[in-house]
Amino acid sequence: MSTRLSKGGRLIDRAKRLNFTFNGKPMQGYEGDTLASALLGAGQVMVGRSFKYHRPRGIIASGVEEPNALVGLGRNARFEPDQRTTTTELFEGAETRSQNHWPSLEYDIGEINDSFYKFLPAGFYYKTFMAPQAAWKHLFEPIIRKSAGLGAVPKEADPDRYEQAYAHCDVLVVGGGVAGLAAALREGRAGKRVWLIEQSAHWGGRTPVDGGQIDGFEACDWIKATLQELETMENVTLRTRLMAAGQHDHGYVIGLESVGDTRPGADIPRHRLWRIRAGRTITATGAIERPLAFAGNDVPGVMLASAVRDYVVNWAVSPGDRTVIVTNNDDAYRTALALLDAGLSVPAIVDAREATHGALPQEVKARGVRVLEGRGVARVLGRKQVKGVEICAQAGEGGAIETIECDCVAMSGGWSPVVHLWSHCGGKLIWDAAQAMFRPDPARPPLGADGTAMVQVVGAANGDLSLAAAMGSAGLGACSSDEAPMMPVWQMPAGAPPALRFKSFLDFQNDVKVSDVQLAAREGYESVEHTKRYTTLGMATDQGKLSNINGLAVLSDALGQPIPATGTTTFRPPYTPISLGAIAGEAKGALFQPLRRTPVQSWHEAQNAHWEPVGQWRRPYCYPQTGESHREAVNREITNTRANVGLLDASTLGKIVVKGPDAGRFLDMLYTNMMSTLPVGKCRYGLMCNENGFLMDDGVVARLSEDSWLCHTTSGGADHIHGWMEDWLQCEWWDWKVYTANLTEQFAQIAVVGPKARQLLEKLGGMDVSKETLPFMQWLEGSLGGFDARICRISFSGELSYEIAVPASQGLALWKKLVTEGKDLGVMPYGTEALHVMRAEKGFIMIGDETDGTVIPQDLGLNWAISKKKTDYLGKRAQQRPHMTDPNRWKLVGLETLDGSVIPDGSHAPADGYNANGQRNTQGRVTSTYYSPTIGKGIAMGLVLNGPDRMGEVIEFTGEGEAMIKARITDPVFFDKDGEKQNV
Amino acid sequence: MSNAVSALQGATYQGFVTVSEAGLIGMISIRGDLTSKPLLKALKTQGLSAPAPRQIVTSNDLTLAWMSPDELLLICDHSAAAQRAQTLTEALEKNHALVCNVSDARALFRITGSKADQVIMKLSPADIARLPMGEMRRTRLAQVAAAVWRSAPDEISLICFRSVATYVQGLLETSARPGSELFEAAPSSS
Amino acid sequence: MLTLTCPCCGVTAEETEFAPGGEAHPKRFGPDSSDADFEGYLFARANPKGVHFERWRHAYGCGKWFLAARCTATLEVFGTYPAQTTAPPADVIKKIKTKRPEWEGYK
């Protein structure tokens, strides 16, 4: 059993005890512990169940590669599943729960899956699809859903804060081990702007545990001195707990910083997502030790050899009293030394190699440890905890030579460089046969904006595993190592029969065994990417950090091809999982997206307006009074506007000034009709099409002076149309003398609408707004009631209407004044729905309702607004295409329901027969449909086949469900056909 | 007009820096050939000269910023903006130029404190640490357009569109919350 | 995510500060053009793996359109230049030729 040692532990502070719970059981650890070291220190060896077979699982590793020891952390809204205990720092009050079991960790019903492993082979999930459909729905899916999956998903909103930040540097060094420190020092001394980031809370990487000499100093002293020098450099930024998640194009690196993980509930961000733009990235991300594939290599107590010595040295935790070390390399002997130094027992070292002559084995042998050469582990004894190992010949089939009692097995199958950041953006790998690993190919690096390498690799990440080699690649010291060569071992023993291979795990997190990969190969999954998906090897939260190389070695063997021919799966960001909260950053709640506000917004809010989103604006849909439904409010607003006077906040309308000697010519190209002939002081309605000929935007243009025009656009279209104008001016007609300015936000615009509108304006005084001075479709500037106003007499409702623009800073005051002064005239504000109904009553089209990106002005009966004199305008050529001149294009008509009801939005008019896809043919569709309180029934506009030639005809539209609604085709102008109301 | 109000009427937030909306500010957009004699002369009558690309210069109570190869922004007193725009328009009447009073189209914020940079670092992809005094950077602030410059030691000024002033104030407040400082001291720009 | 240098204001910024605008140097065909010419203008766009010319707008900056020469495979940027031209400038062409000798040239 694991326990806390009485002495040592370079990272823990024994003076600071921390309380935490595991499955409700109170435990204690020390400041500096990870959850994993604290659990082991408290004697908790078994920490979870496996994904598929629900086998008991313990902690294997001491870093990000940990596949098993994932727990649910926290409670309620702060609960988070799948937290890696090996990298989660312990904090006071941490609540942890093990995963993948029912009813408890110790007694789990799902464990029965382990007895049926033969029926749950690679691809079993996909194979269930081949059964009858009913079997999937009623048998497989419920079972799979119940038994599979890593932790549970929290159900409440995340209460924590997250944020993002941008950083810029010449050189980003990733990894605070000795290679990274050396690289940062070199770049820092060269005057570069350097960021050095380290994912853990500590500098130095593995070296403080493994020891050695750097540059003539003890490694720990060198680390300390180097850090001190770096800290004094103003051009160097040092940052721990910051993990580089991905290397992207042009030196863009995403990093995740843990800020408040150990202080849940504190008023600080939990995570911070860094968006780092680096001239160059130097990755010093180290290497990850590989497990060995032997039967029972997943029994709690079997760990990576490096992790065993990490726990002993860093946290004074003994993973077991008696540790058998199983290895194929010299490095694992360091674990024996660490255990012996801590007073623990190493009954044997099982080395797959026939001979062990390296300095480390010699040192270990000299301390009296038995070294069994040419041997392997046939199987691990024990189920919830290691009880012993059966030793066999590595070359054989697993016949037991002897049994050694132990409670911990430390395994080492060699090391794999962490090449993720190198590979994310296209860096290629080469196979290093001597060390049995893929490492970066310096000839094929990822390329940056200038076409040169943007990533360099140093240290173990480059395959320079020994301290001497690592420092050599980081530019410090000679490059030599006295470690003897390792021997690749992909299955232990080499001739393991099926019974052993069925229990030799490759991917612990996904329960993928040697036998599964071999089965996939037999079933034809020859591509490593296909094998990954079929077997799930290398998937889920650890992304195969332990399993990938072993897995593809087994696959290569099964396919009878060399490992480089199989290749690796694609390395994709993030390196380790990052929180969704950090990805969202500040963009949540009120800041989810910009909400544009008009100068009158606060007044609308105070009136409890019901809102309608229009682009990023929120406009009042209607202003319900007490007890009023939205529909009642809309009807009241319409009736009042048609009888008295209404106010509309039209500030969102686009207002673009176009000025210059060529402005008229330019507008003639933009609009389908003629704007250059518009007299100063007058207004004209215009249409804009794109080069496909489709109607894109509309609005009233006012000619301000000889060389300047004010173009009104739709609310949603202002930015787009301004951009559209600039595009043509900058990229096509750059010799034309035209300037534009988007003044949308400079002005508040208020529409004063209704038969008493003139009276209201006259009450404000200061401007002559009579029919004679300001007739329909003209504009006037002046001081209206003390406000700097430009008034356009334009109407989108058919009523007498003035649109008053004042500087935005005066908008609220003008609105309030109109409300006050208009009280005895019956003034009421109206919202966008009343606006829509009133324009529909008048047969005015609305961009986005009558148009959908496939409609040309000719479809809408707007030929009167298309100049026949002009030789060219944007969209003209497209409108000459045969499909656009087809007489059978659907055309705009009005629709009046026979029973007075309202046709549902989006209704189609079916026609006889069926199309090639077996669907009903159609002869039209509704584009706008409303209840008109003015007419007292449902009115609509729609596009109908030969519509204008079918006036008076009754056709059917789809209603709710199966019901059909009969509607008569009419003129789209339902109200005041001669325009007498607006022309007063 | 006495009823004139700015977008946020001087709203202020005290975090690890102070964020405040600066109230009514006059702004005039000038589009034209920035090298043409009439334009330079028109500026000169206001006591101004055309800034170099990306530069922002202040003399007396006027600040003039280079916005694009054919656009300048003149920042002045709000009450004087309309008249000043009119004067410039008249001065350039015979030339191809466009002068607009855009005072009310925008909001101006001041971020004050030794860690002002850190607030912008959280919101803009621009390399703010390398932004020298006297240069304006037009950039993206989270999801909206903005322009920033160093208006005094330990002070960053920021302009955005009026309609998104509430959003920008929210961004700045969130980013300036105590406890979320990115660094103890200002990060080095070297 | 790319970084580009706007030739109009000189700012180097990341992709999110720009807006893409499709292939560079389109030749507009208007009302008197043939069906084939108009079809090419409206619909046909090159989509090469390798050297490509693109329209970009410095949307969050000076607002100007400019053009960029870029390798769509490696994302290497050969240069950016003002939009007021109907073909890539000679210095950009020369730079591409140096770096991509196999490139067949502009159009």
C-alpha cells in the first residue's frame, strides 16, 4: 500500500496541512501536493474504474499523461468531471469523487463487463449498429449509455470568471525544464523579448528528481541561478501554471493559465486563455515515459518508473513498500536508487535486455539489488492492488519462472518526446530506431509567415533524452550520455499467447488492449487513423499520450510493416483539455455580444418595451401597457398612429453621406434608379442590387447639396452598404472623386407619424413644416424647438410623416419633448411590429421579408424604380440573364384571406402535381403576413406564379397542420391606394 | 443645446485602474488629400498640421489623429465642434474633401493607472506594450472596433462607436476587476 | 490565424482585424458583355494550392482594402500591396519567383 514517508518531499510544506475528501472520506495532504500525491500519501491506491470493463484502476503517472486517475472535483455548480489528479494542485476543502462505477468504487456492477471482454472487442460499438435496428434502440444503446463515459456533466451554469489576454514576443519558450531555461537564458541574453511558460507550478522539469550536472554545477543550483538571472531581465517574462495548448499559423500559440483553481469561490478569474503571438516558438516540452504491455499492467500499483520516483522525491510518497522495476532501458534504474535512498525495498529489477552494462545498472547492482536480465513480467497478480508478479523469459511465451511478491510495479518502456506543438502546424517527424521513438525532423519544420521555420525543439522533446544531450540541444555543454541503448519491447513477453494479450493494456483510458489492435488489423483497419477510430486507441481526454507509440508499434507488427510506414495519428490542439469557460472568455451574459443602443434606448427600457433584435440592435417591438398582450399593444399603436400621432425611434436607420464631383455618377451605379438628377432639397426612394442582380437594400436618398447626398439604408444594412460603397470606390473606380462617411450613429432619428404629426411639430416651433414649405419627399434643416434638426418628409406608413434627425446627444431630449408636447394630441410611441403592419397595409416591401437574396426588383413590381436610361448599374447585367427575364418568375401580389384569418408566416401555395423529388409543386409563397387592425382582417404579401395576371383569383395556402387557407390575389396596396393621407 | 448628453454621461468604474467615459467630446472627421495645399492650409488656420501616418498630435486644446491615408480625426471641445466643422467645410469648399461633425457618433473612454495596458491586453490583439506615445492604434476590442492611444503617462484613451459604449464600458470594467491583474508591474516593451 | 501587414497604414495585425474579400484583381463585366465573360466575372474564381492573390480589408483598422500574395498551402505571405492596381506589382512577382521557381506566373 502507498503511504507518506516521514522525511523528504521537496515540493511539500509539512507545516501546512490541507483537508480534502475522496468519495466523502476525509483525508489530509500538504501544501504542494497534487491530488494524486495526496491520495497516494493517504493510502488510496485504487482511484477509479476503467471506461469499458470497469476494471479497478490506480494512478499510473505523475503528469499530464495520466489516463486513469480522473476524478469529479467540487460540488454543485462548481462540480467538474475528469479532473486529472496528477496535475491538479491540492487545496483546502477539495471534494473529489471517483468515476465510472455503480454503486461504489469498491463494489461495481459494471465490473461484470470485464468477464465478458471477449464480447466487447475492438469496434463492438460499431458492430452493434449491424444488428437489427430494434436491438440498437432497446438493447445496446441503453446499456452502452449506462456503462460508458467518463464522469458526469455538471447541470448548473458555471459561476466562475474566465478571461483572455493577448501577448506578443519574439521568442516563446514552452517548458520550464532545464532545456527551456537554457533556451530562455540564451534568447534573453541576446536581448530578445522572451516569454518562458511552464505548465506546472515548478521550474526545472524532471531534473531536480533525476539529478545530474549542468555547466559544472549541481543541476538544482544551476536551475536556481538561471531563474535568478532570468528574473532580472526586463525583456523576459516568466510564467508558471501556463500550458501551451496549441501552436497555430504564423506564430500564434494558445495557452491556458490556471489562476484560481486552488481558490474556488475567490473573486479572481479561474482560468485565463492566453493568445500569444510569437516570432518563434522554442518547444522544450520534454518526453513522456511509455508503459510496457504485459498482462495486468493496469492493476492499481503498476506505475511508470519515473512517476514512482517523482512521488518519492517530490512529495515523500511511497507508492509501495516493495517495488519491482520492469524496464527495457537504463533510465528506470534511477527509480531503484530513489527508492533505496528513501529506505524502500526493491526486490528485483526485471530487464528485458540480455545484458546490462550501463553505469546506472552497475550502481544499482552494487547496492545489492537483484537484476534479472532477459526477463519479463508474465502477469501481475492482484486485482484491486498489486500482490506480486510472475517472471518469465522475455523471449518466451510467458511460462512463469518465479513469482515475486510486491505491492508496486514500476515500468518503463522507453520515452516518447512530446512533439505536439511541433506537429500541430505541420512539423514532420522521423523515426529514431535506436531510441524507438518519433522525433522532430529538423529538415521539415512548421513554417511561419515568412516561409521559414517558426518552431524549434530542444531537450528531450527533440529526442535528446539524457541530461547531457538535452543541454547540448539547448546550446549548453557537450552532447554525450553514458546510458546504454534501450531495447524496444512492444509486448511482454514477446510470444505472449492470447490470454495474456487480452489483459495487456495499451490505452488505459479507453480499455484498448494489444488484442484489440491486432483484431483491428485483421479486420482490415490498416490506416492508423482508422484503427484509432475503430479501437478508440488514443482518444478521449489523454489523447493517447501513453498509448500511441505502443499502439502503432503493435499495429505495425500485425501488419508486418516497419513503424515509420504506419506513421502516427494527427496531433491536434489542445495539448491537454482546456475549459470551455476560458474559450468563451468575457463573452458571456451581457457581454456575449455587443448590444447596440440608440440614444433613446433608456426611455424604451423604462417603458418596458418588448424587444425585437435587428442586427445587433434591440428595437422596441411594441410598448405593452398594463394588462395588454403584445398583439393588443400593436393594434393600439397602429390605430393611434393612423388616427392621431405616433413616434418611432428610427435612429438605427443607416445614414451615409456621399460627396464629391463624381458622387452622382457613383450613386447612379449603386442604385437602380437615377440619383444624379435628384434636385437639391428633395428625396427619392432607391434600390440597391448586388452584381447577381438581387435586391440587397433600399432607402430614401436626400440630396444635400450640389455634390453631396445622404443615403438612408436599412437598419441592418448600414455597415454593409457603407463597406459596399468603399469597396467599389477603393477597388474598382479608384479614380472617381467620391468620399463617403457613415453618420448612422451621429444622429438620432425620430419619425413623427400620423394626421396630427404637423400639429405636434408646430407645437415645438421654430420651423415651417407646412405642406407648402416642406412638401412630401423634401427635406429641410433648421432649429426645431431648439434642436438642431434635419427633417425629411418621407413616409413608410402612408401617413403624414416627418423623420427628424438631430445629433445623437440631443436625441433623448427631443424624444421626451415630443412625448410631453404631444400628450394632448394623443401621441404614443410605436414599435417595429406596428411599423411592419403599416408598411404592409401600404404594400411597401421590406428587405429581408420580401427579399431573401434570390429576389430581383422586377419580381416585386418595382420596375418604376429601375432606370431604363442608364447604360449600367450594379446588377443590371445579371438582370438580363435568361433566368431573370423568365416570365414565369414569381411576382409580388397582395393576399386577402377569405375568412379574415392570418396566413401563417412562411406558408406556400401548393400547385397541382409533384416534382422530381416527390414533393408537392408550389405556385407561390407568403413573404409578409399580418393582422391589419385598419382593414380588420388578415393581409399578406406573397410571390405568386404569374401573380399580377391573376387578380381576383382565389388560391390556397398551407395553414396550421393540414388546414388550408383560401386567399384572394389582390393589389399589394390595401390602404389609401391613392396616397391621399401622406400627401397633405 | 443644453439637453445634450454623451453616451454614458461620464460613467466611472474603479478597478485596478480607473475606467471613465469622458463625457461630451467634439470630433470632426476630415476626408481629403492629406498632402494637398488647401487642406494643409485649412488645418493651419486651426493651428494644426497634418500628422504622419498613425500619429496623433496635440497642440493647445486640439488633438489631430491620422485615421487612414485620406482621413483625419480632429478632437476638440464638444460645443465648438459644429462651428469648427463648418469653418473647415467652408475653407475646403472648392476642393474635393468631406468634413463631418461626428462628435455624437462616438464615445471616448479614459483608462487611468499604471496597469492601464493590461486592460487593453485582455481585449485587443494589438501589441499595446509596443504602442509609443503619439501613435494611435485602430484595432478590435473584443467584438467591436476601437482606437487607442497614450494620452498621458499611465493613461490610455479609447474611442468607440456610441451605440456600443455600454458594451465597451462592460468590457473595460470586467477587464479591470481587482484580482485579475496580469502582471505585478507593467510588462516590458523591450 | 494569419498576420498581415496593411500597406495603407503600415500596421501588422492578426487576421481577426481584417476581413477577407476573395480573389484579387477581378475584372468587371457590365451590361454589354458576353454571357461567357459575365459568367466568368460573376462565378469563376481561382482556388489554387500554392500562390494566390487575395483581397483583404483592414476592417478594424484604417478601413482600406488591399491585396495580398500568399501561398495557400504553407500560408507564407509574399507581400501585400494597395488595391488600386489591375495586376500584382513587379516586386511582388519577383519575390514569388525567387521563392517558388516552379510558379507559372500571374494568370
